[in-house]
Amino acid sequence: MDSRRIVILGAGHVGSHCAYALAVQGICEEIVLVDIVPGKAEAQALDIADSVSFSPRPVRVRAGDYADCDGAALIVVAIGEPRLPGQTRLDLLSRSVELVRTLVSQLRPYTIRCPVVAITNPVDIVADYLRKSLMLERWRCFGTGTLLDTARLIRILARRAGVAPQNVSAFALGEHGDSSLAALSCASAGGLPFEALGLDPNAIIEETRRAGMDIIIGKGSTEFGIGRSLALLAGCILRDEHRILPVSVQLLGEYGQSGVGCGVPCQIGAEGIERIIELPLSDREREQLAHSCSIIKQHIDMASAL
């Protein structure tokens, strides 16, 4: 296995920005872009390669094909179509499942030994569908989940509390979507627990949930935030950092949930998910998580029937 090669399947807005974030940070030695649109992956690869010509570390960026997944350190699934204004992530389910089904047929000839991370929306359902289709362990095939939601939550909490984002500790859990929840009972800013900050929890949760659509309405797509989030996750895997990040993993009794994948804090290392961290949620937060999981389960069943 080449421990420094990352393959990104899908070279659209999200896939290309993930590749750019990986390249400029020098997280890996080689980035391979694959796309079904002729010439697109090659053009994106050339553009990204230009951006790192003056970087202190050499990074090879190129177009490739599915065979490059064999022996990679990480595979990122970023295929799919962007949300339109007014659409929820769940509205993308049918088309995303169709694309993932085709992708899986292309990957079957190859042996996948590395972690596989799904970004494609609705990411919780797609990650579950991909894991089952590829017959991979839950710790090796998972989604970015609420990693981007958590980035947004930290940004919003920092602004409202008047502190630097680096002084905020917080996690968003559940669906990467409209039913996500902010685990504010476990959050802190500058060492102070959330309840000591005098902030409106409902306003924070609403702003966090709305953040993605606000960006889409303003510019048509989200890309920079997820690109940086994926690069962070990839760095944890390639550098075996054991960092705690919220990703979408199949739950088997954790948080009282089974047979559903959702965003929860996990320890991330070279092999993928090392362990799931169970936060001491409040009763209200556990109810919110159960509600979020019920929505995900419903759409997992829908995906299976497609």
C-alpha cells in the first residue's frame, strides 16, 4: 500500500476543493482525481498542480482511474450533484444512490485495504449504502458526517462568545442535515461551560443548521469548508494522529442506537475509526439524537428499496 497516495472519486466543486486543500497543506505525496466526465479530472489536476508549483513540499496531482484505488492510503468518494436553493440534502438521495451503485460496480475488481470516506450527500445514508455495498467494516468505511457542521458550530459559538475559535470545544451530532444537534451541554468556550456564557442555544442551533443553505443561496455551492474538513480528516489518517473528530459511523448500541450511521465523535488513526466517543449528553440532547437517527433510518430503508 502506498501510504502517501489519496484517490478522490469525483472532481466537481467538492472533490476539487478537497484535492486543493490536501495539496497546499502537503498532507500526501500524490493526489489522484477520477471523474466520469471526460477531461474534467485532468483539467482540475493541472489547475491544482499549478497552485503548488512554489510549495515547499513536492505534491504530485494527476488524473487517474479506478485502478489507482488499489494500494491507496485513502479513498474519498465525492461524486454527486450539488444542492440547489431550497433543497435539503435528503432530496439528493435517489440520484446519489444511483451514482454510488455505478461506482461500486467500477470498484469491485480492486482490493480496497485503506479507509474509504464518503462526502456525497446525503452523507449519512450514502456512507451506509457504500459500506454495505463494498462489504467493508464500519471503522474503515464512514462519512464526513457532522465534521463540517462542527466547524460551523465552532465558528458561530466563537463569534457569539467573543473568543477565538481555537478556544471553543464543541461537537455537532446526528444527521449532516436539518435534524443535526449541537451538544451544547458538553461545549465550552475559553474554559467556561456553555451555560455560563449566557448565549441562546436555539439561535446557535438554528444558525448552524442554516449555514450551508445560506452559502448555497449566496454563491451556488459550498466547497472551502468541506475541503478543509476533509484535509483535516485525511491528515489524521495518514499521520495516525488519534484525534477526536465527528464522523458518520454505523452505531451498534452506542448512544442507544443500532443499525444507523450518524455523526458522533470518533478517535481517528491510520486504520480509520479507532473508537467511538460517547459524550454525556443531556436527556433533551439524547431525544434530539434519537429523532435525527430515526430520520436517517427512514432514508436508509428508502435507499435499500431503490
